[in-house]
Amino acid sequence: MAAKKTGFEEVEAILQDIGTKIEELIEKGKEAGGEAKEDIEKKIKDLKEKRTTLEAEFQKGKEKVEKLYNEKKEEMEPNLSASAEHFREGFKEILEGVRKLLGK
């Protein structure tokens, strides 16, 4: 079973697919002639510009999310550590109660 991709991995895969499609269009453009070739070359130029813009925006968004995640992680770490300690203490108390009930 394949591992589930994150949103970032999915977007990166889409951007790679766009790059592949652009390369295919370039190959078809080489075979075309006249007005069709000019149209294809214009579309290729437009697609490359849009792809570059998409990649830049994606990178900015990814950095923003990672920064926010790291900030929140650092902010929550003390609370999580304290909660884990409380959980361990509570679990020890439950085990001690079970032992007493069983007479051990």
C-alpha cells in the first residue's frame, strides 16, 4: 500500500507534471510549422511563466506554513511535556490501585 502524500507533496507532483506537459508541448512545437508553431511557442512561453509563478507562490506558502508550525510547536511543547508527565503519573496511580484491588 502506498503511503499517503501530504498536501505539499501533491502540489509538488502537480508542478512536476506541468513541467512534463510543457516539455511534451515543446517537442510537438518542433514538429509544427508556420502559424501553428508560433501559437505553440507563445503558449509554451506563457505556461513557463505561469509555472514559475506557481512554484514561487507554492514555495512562499510552504515556508509560511512551516514557520507557523514550528512556532506553534515550540509554544505547545512545554504544555505537551507537562501533559505527558501528568498522564504517566495518572497511569501509575491506576496501576497501583489495580494492584491493591488484586491484593498484590
